[in-house]
Amino acid sequence: MVTERSHDFYMKEALKEAQKALEMDEVPVGAIVVCDDQIIARAHNFTEKLNDVTAHAEMLAFTSASDYLGGKFLNECTLYVTLEPCLMCAGASYWTRIGTLVFGASDPKRGFRSKASNALHPKSKCVDGILDEECAQILKDFFGSKRELK
């Protein structure tokens, strides 16, 4: 069973991934996948470096976790991501049958809840708002610095 304390711990690990993205001048979103209290996948946005709009942190984390487990279903796993997933990533989480989705900052413009609140698999649990201020701040700082450069 995942506790509130462990949610904070794992979200801090996802924030470390977001920091890596920031250092690469990628939108700073990080994700990890946890299974049996073990981090089995880590990823961050890689869309700019790969010139690939699908290279979101969640998508890369799903691929890595599936490879680690040797199967495509992640129903016994928890995805921690610093930003509410977009519709594409929520759809991918549906197909992985992720057990639990935990995210930090909400994304009212591009997050899946504003587009299709039922995008997750019916058996998936969703927890939001974990370290939301920290998760939002890294994004605000990133986009603020981009506006200053213009």
C-alpha cells in the first residue's frame, strides 16, 4: 500500500527527473514508475532533443517500465509525474492499465481532465496535487525564463 509519505518521496524523485529536463532545456516534466516499492523506470521530457512530440516523460517511463518487467501491462505499478498528463499520455496509461497515476501540478489547459476526464483505465486510481507547488514552480521558472529571452 502506498502512503502519503511515500507519495512525497516518489514525487521528489520525479522532480529530480524534471530537473534533468530543465538542464537540457526541455520542458521540465519528470516521471518515474514504481512497482513493489522499487523505482523501475525514470524519465523526463525529451521532445526537443529527439524532435519527437511523443517523447513525453510518461511515454518514455512506460516504455522503460514495460521493458524492465518484460510485459506491456503495468497494472501493479504506480506512475508518478510532476505535471498532469496530456490526453496522449493518459491514453497510453489506459493501454498500460497503470494501477495508479499520481501527479503533482494540474494542467487546466492541456491536461487530460480538461479534455477527457475518463481517459484513464476504469481500474486505475488517480491521486493529484502531490507536491503541486514544487511541481508547478519548476515549470513557471522555465517558461518565465523563456519569456525573458524574447
